[in-house]
Amino acid sequence: MSAENTSPSPSAPAPSDFIRDIVAQHVAEQRYAKIVTRFPPEPNGYLHIGHAKSICLNFGIARENNGRCNLRFDDTNPVKEDVEYVDSITTDVKWLIDGWADHCLGFKAKGTHPAATPFNGKPDFYLPPVADAKSPDAEAFFASDYFEPLYLYAVELIKRGKAYVCDLTPKETDEYRGAPDKPGKESPYRNRSIAENLDLFQRMRAGEFPDGARTLRAKIDMASPNVWLRDPLLYRIRHVDHHHAGSGWCIYPLYDYAHCLSDYLEGITHSICTLEFDVHRALYDWILEALDLPRPLPHQYEFAKLNLAYTLVSKRKLLKLVEEKIVTAWDDPRMPTISGLRRRGIPAPALREFVTSVGVTKFDSLTEAAVFENVVRNYLNGAAQRRLAVLKPVKIVLTNIPAGEEVACEAVNNPQDEQPTTRRIALTREVFIESDDFAEVPPPKYFRLKPGGEVRLKYACIIKLDEIVKDASGAISELRCTADLTTRKGEPNADKKVKGTIHWVSATKCVEAEVRLYDRLFTVPEPAAEEDFLKVVNPKSLEVVTAKLEPSLAGATLADRFQFERLGYFALDPKESQPGKPVFNRTITLKDTWAK
């Protein structure tokens, strides 16, 4: 059974928040013909759990209003971007919205670009119709597809006297900008003529000047209390090929300039960003209004990002974890990346439920890791099939069962199902139990297997420990027990009570597999606040064991989710598992072990 496509509970009511209230008002007013949002990741790293909140917010609003959400790559900085990131982001988004909001995904026909048409002598641009996202020639939108329109818009700003070419160095530009409590100073190049600016900008595009020699800046107000309005940079020179646009450009637009105009070109109605872009909104509006554009303008709305305890959501720091080999890769199951969460076995519906449940506000807060883990547990409790597995085995010999004999037992697949089904498992002379379920010198109130004590093997019968067998070194080699077969289901003594019930697998009918026990990657709730976050990496974030599993797990598929009874929820590792050599990842424990 696939946990990805099976919902254990009725659909939750549509969420409500201040952004959705704004959209609802606009829909009631019929302000827009269609609600269009966008998710605009920069392809300089893998998406993380914070991005999942933004994805679900943007696609959720489109879904709830019969609208569209464009996946658009903000690929204006080719120095840090890579096709690997484009591919991973596309995969992550499709996985997260599959079966939920994939019909809202805005894609375009591959290789298409916006065409220029005149309006009152000024350039305006229209995209080709949105393509079917499932079409083989469909692809995401790219800001780099708009480099020509963006360039022409910059030319228009120069012609209007609202942009100029500046020769200040990056250091000088920073010095001239001033500080939040101190006005900036105008560049000596600010009052160049329109003709000179047009000439220099065209020569910048032609590749005449080296990196850093000149920039294009907006002409706004160097004394503005908002430092983002102090003649911000619009273009910079970088002689480097672009992963998507190729070698045709050596000037690249900055995010604030490209983002608002990309929104306009795509007909975005609601441009939803995280709170740090609140101070950028004035620039977003200024650029759009300065061009006197003919069509309705998009508007920006900000919300608080998701901050999850024991987690980092800085791509720079996540990259350092990869580079320092603290983790194996961006998709390491300990990473908070969407690809890491998927590989660990987190179902997409559970992730959507979590990021939606934390709400959308304008106030920064820290969400407890236990909240996320409980959402995942609750989802998997209804979706996961129960199976028996022993992670750290000790052998038991049931002396009254002859060698080669099998005692048939029935095990429940999922007690949460409306009509639970069962499967047959075999009790044999030799079985494995967890080493933690035996104590030669038990502590007080110990209800598992101990000398002279009795426990029930789940789905089987009660056993009694008779003898402890040790090897020459003193290590336990086996425990010899007697099985009371009259205590099986349907037998006369089936109702006999004992205080301990433990899990087990047949030693002769089991399969072996590598099992990876993942834990939180950091030992403190806010690793980003540490002077050196690498010093608070959890040294016990991964434990690898060779486990004994019931035979049915040999046929597990990547879509399956399992509860190894008494141990946690597990899924096959899609990267490391091979036919005949399964590797299972622990998705989540059965309870919050950190709460102790």
C-alpha cells in the first residue's frame, strides 16, 4: 500500500490566514480574471522544509481559487547556479504537489520566449499560452527567458531619466549607500546624460567592460530612510556563461529588478514572499510604476518563514554540511531538504499537512520539532502496514518445537483500517528477539524476558526462559525457552495474561537487511544561533544495523510505508536499495524520544 496516495483521515477544511483573506476579497471584487501566484526558487541549492511552506501556500491559494501557480527559476546569478539544482527543484515541487495541486502548475512550452509588442511606443511583453505541465515538451519558467525584455525595460528606465550607469567600485558603492541612521551620498556619475547612459549600457551588454567596472543603478533617493531605495543596482557585469541562457549575456539583472518584472510578464496577481522582503516591496512597486506599464500590476505580500527547531534552513550552511562531509549529500535523510525528507520516507501529504498546520502569519516564531514529528506519526499510523523486525537480535531456541516444524500464526496488517486484514507468519524452533527485550539481571518492574520469567511473543504464544547459554568469552549465544502453544489465538489458554509482549522474527524464515536509524542532526533547538553550528552536530544522528525482518518485507516497494512494531516507521531507501539487498530508513520513531 502506498502511503503517498492513501489518506488516513478525512480532508481537512481549507486553511484560513491573512493572505487568503486578501485573495478572497479580490475574488469577491472580481479584481482579476484569474488568480495567478508563483514559486520562484533560486537554483543555487536544494529546496528545504521552509520552501515546502511557500510551495504549499502559493499552490494552495491557486488550488482553492481555480487559479495557476508558476514554477519560475530566479536564475539571474549564474556564478552560483547549476542545472543539478534546477532538476532537483523541479522534482521536489512535482512530488510535493502531486495529486493535490499539480493541475495548478504553470509551465510553458519548451524553448518559448516572450514576444515584444508595442504599446504607445513603449515595450510590452506577453508570454505564450501556458502549456500542459505533464506534456513532454513543457518546462518551468525561467527569469533568464526574459533577459531581452528586461534589458529593454532597463533601456526605457534610462530614457525616462530613472536609471544611470555608475562607475563606482563595489566597495565605493557600499560606502556611498550610508547606513540606516545616516543618509547616503550621490554617485558622481548620477547625473550623466541620457545619451551617455544609453551608450554605456549598450557597451556593457556588448562586453566592452570587465567585471565590476560598471553597474546600472536606479535613480531614486540617496536620502531615503529605506536603504533599498538608495539608487539600488539593477545590472552588473559578469563575463560567465549561463546554465540556461548560454553565452549570449555578460550583464545580469539583480533579483529585485528581475523579480517584479518577471511577475508582471507572467501576469502574476499575488507575489507572496517571506518577511525579509518586506523592505524590498517599495522597490518592487517603484520599478513597476516607473515604467508606466499598461496591464494590471502584481502586488507583493509577505509572511513569516518556517523556522523548525533542531533544523537549519540556510542554503549556505546546508551546503557546508555537504562540503564538510557531515552528511553524504543534499538528499541525506538527516537533511531538512525536501529530497532528504522524501528519501527518509516522509509522505508528501504529511509534509503538506505540517507546513499548512503551522499557519501563515507576519510574526517570526520557532516551531517545535515534535510538532512535525507528531504530524508524520499520525499520518503513518493510518497509512503504514505493520511488520515484524528485529534490529539488534539475540537468538531464542524454543526447545519444545521440533526442528523444521512451523507453527502458523496470524498477524494484523494495520489495526487502523476499517476492516483490518491479516497475514500468516511462521513460528519456528529458533527465533530472534531484540537484545533490549532480555535482561539477565533485570531492573525493578522489568516486564520483558528474564530468568524464569514469561513474555508473550506477539501474534504467537507465551514463552518461558529456562536457560541462558554463553560462549567461551561469556557472551550470550542463545536463550533456551519453552513455548506454551496452548496460549495461541484460538487455543484453550489464549486469554492467559502476562505483563510483557515483545516482537520477534523466525530465525530460519527471516530476511536480512541494512537498517539506518536516523535521528535529529543537531543537539540544540537553534543551531543557526550558534557561533559554529558544526560544533552542535549530533554525533548519534545515524546508526546502521543489520536487522532481521519477516519474509514479506523482501517484496517491499519504494511506495510502501511500514511500522516495524515497537520500533518506528520505516521505508526503503530509494538511492541505496538494490534487488535482493534492501536498505531501510527509519522515517520516525514511535514516540518523541527527545521529550525524556
